[in-house]
Amino acid sequence: MAAAAGLGPDVLIEVFKALGNPARLQIMQWLKDPDTHFGAYEPIADRRTVGVCVTHIQAKSGLAQSTVSSYMSTLERAGLVRPTRVGKFTHYRRDEERLAELAAAIDTTL
């Protein structure tokens, strides 16, 4: 049984592993509504189009910078977020198109 949109079991496993960490799952939830969850931080760029600065994710999470960088790399490899460089900072936003593909694959596969 093939997954929707050409997303095979290996892709789904990588996504589930990425989201299996409570902090990474929380970050994905925050990024769903960045204006609400990061409103206390002065945006460097538009949160909706460019994303949330990694320093703001780090500050909100209370995790070490290296941990947040590792977590964001994991989410990026799983195709859940897209990075955008603004000056010396990386901003992250959810990849909503990819998330829709994953939802369809889950619906078809499971």
C-alpha cells in the first residue's frame, strides 16, 4: 500500500520521530500561530512570510542554543519547516504544503 503524494513509510517514520520529541512538537505548535506565540518578541522580519527567528524560539523554549539548532535541523530534515536566512539569523516557518501532503499520506496509510 503506497502513501499519498509519493510519501513512503521512511518519510513518515522520519516525521514521527521528529514530532516524537515534546519540545519539537511544541515548537511546531507555536509556529502554527507565530504572532500569538511570539508576540512578546520584536520581529526581525515578517513572521508569517519569513518565519520566527531562531533566537526567539530559543528564548521562548528556554533551551540551549545548540539544542534548539539541533531540533530545528531535525524538523527541517523531516520537511516540516523551511529556513530563511535574514542577516546573521535563521528564521523558521512551517511548510504548510508539506504538512498537508503528510496529512494525506497518514490518512491513506493509516
